[in-house]
Amino acid sequence: MIPLNPSRSVLLMHLTRSFIGRTLICGAILVSMMEILGLLEMTTPILERHLGALGLVRYALLKLPALTVQTLPLSTLIGALFMLMQMTLASEMASLRAAGLSTTRLLTLLLPSIGIISVAGILTQEIIAPRTELSLAKWWNQTDPKAAGSGHGFWFHASGNVIHIDSFTEGGRRIQKIAVYHRANGGDLTATDTAPEMVYDTLTGWRAASVRSLVLKSNRVETTLRQDVSLLPARVTPDTLIQLSQSYPVLSCWSLWTILHRGGASSLPKATYRMALFAPFTLPVSLCAMLFLALPVIYIPPRTGTRSLLPIAALAAGFGFIVLQGLIQALGNAGTLPALIAVTAPPALAFLLGGAWIVKMEEK
């Protein structure tokens, strides 16, 4: 194994420490701003439930992992701009380039930082965020005095059936007004089961004390009343129920894989789950694209200083990338674009723009 050049090792450590440190600072500022905006909206409902200051703190802490993942690309862009501009205006970049450091080599030295940030982001997105978002939803339901009569019903698919739930309480353990529509293989309705209430027990699963069943025959409808019946499959737990009730739940890759390929309960189009499945794998690519868009600031002449428009242009390009990524992902969620194209097109365009920009600056 060839030992690493000591000078390059020192430079690598310096760049890694500076880049990650500035990214953390920018991320903390962005997350704090989003937390404040969220608390401005949620303070009144939290205080109306008599949860007090501890409720505000709990809400903010449970929202923290998901917000951290959301702000990671923008934090990386601003952190890279902050570090590279500081080095350029202090003539550090000019000294490094005079010593033979090329743009390609600089990019290579910054990639380990992107790798560390990506690993932290993926672990947060896969392990921490799904658990905290689920805990937040359970806590919010358990503390809602009007959850039983909220009327926020939702539909989902489970075991080939279509199911509607009017509301639930106790963190998803008690359901009010459930209806199960049984379908044949071709999609035709064959029977329905309705119950005013169903309760979850750890040992016996879901149990409804009274169920009214309608079975469609060729020329008539048979009505029966049954007692102590389970209407939901065992794989649908209270936690699953809470996730199904959310508009865009935060799910791990294993949960998404179960929904797509193992017949797990789902409430959203399959295209939406495919897009979410690709998200952790495209995070490093998106962060690299942000770094690529920030690199042109190293070409700012030291005498120009802060009068240069390059940082503003790089920041605008990064914001444009985020907006474009959101638009294309919306097309992917709707099934208009294949998921693979929807997740790879924005980073590819960002790499092309950043590469062309760097080549143009090199020619000057």
C-alpha cells in the first residue's frame, strides 16, 4: 500500500474539517428557521391540548431528523460556497493552484466530505427519521381530544381489498367506522364488511365485536351479522395504520420494498413509493451536484472580492436545481415519468451545467 503524501493528507484533513464544519453551521441555521416556522403554526394547537412548553420542545425534537434530511442539499451548497469563497478571497486558493492543485484534484479532495455527509444523511433518513415521524404522529393522535370525531377518513389497499377508515384513536389501536370492500381477481366487488368499532390487541390482533356483512350474489344480496371478527390482516399494525393515514409518510427502504414487492398495505400510488425508494441512493449524487455548482467561485479574482456575482449565480443555480428536482419528482410521483428518469435527470442536468461552467472559467 502506497503511503499518502503528508502534505496532501494535511490538505485533505483541512478541507474535510472545513467543509463539514461549515455545512453543519449552515444546516443548523436552516433547520432552526424551519423549526421556528413550524412552531409558529403549531404553537396554538399544542397549547390548546395543554401540552405546555414540554410539548413544544417534544414537537421540535421529533421534527428535527426529517428537517435535517430536507435541508441537507441546500446546506451542502451554502457550506461549499462559504468555504471556497473564504479560501479564494484569502488568496489560499491562488496559492494552492500555484502549487499545482488542479480543479479536478480539488474536487477529489472534497469528495470524502460528501461521502461522510451522505452517510450521515442516509442513516438519518433510513433509521432515525421514520421512527421520529411515527412517534410524532402517534403522540399527536393520542393527545387529540377530538380524534374520534375528526372525520379525516382515508382509504388504503391491503391483501387485495379496499379499506376505508373514518377515524382512529389511542395511537391507532382503536378504529371508528371501518368498511372493507372485498374484490375478485378482476377487480369486481364481491362483498363488504362494516363495523362501528375495532380494537387492536397484541395477542389476538384486530377484533370487531359486531360486523355487518353484505355478499353479492348473481341475483340478490345476502346480509349477515357476525360477532368477534378480525377485518384487517395481521401485518396491518397500529403503526402501519398511522403511516397509511399520512399524506406523505417517511418510510425506510425496507418498508417501501415490502409495499412494492411483498403486498404490503398502501395508500398512495405505486409510483410515489418507487420515487421514495430511490431517494436514499440519489442523495450522494445530489450533494455532488451541489458541490459541482459551487466550484466556479474558486475563479473569483482576489482583487474583485465580494463584488463578484459568481457566488450569487452559484446560489441561484443551486436553488434552480432544487426547484427543478421538485418539479420532476412531482411528475415521477404522478407516474408521468418513470421513477429512474425522474430521480436521475435533475442531477445529470446539474452536472452538465456545472461542468460547462467550470470549463468556461478555465478557458478564461
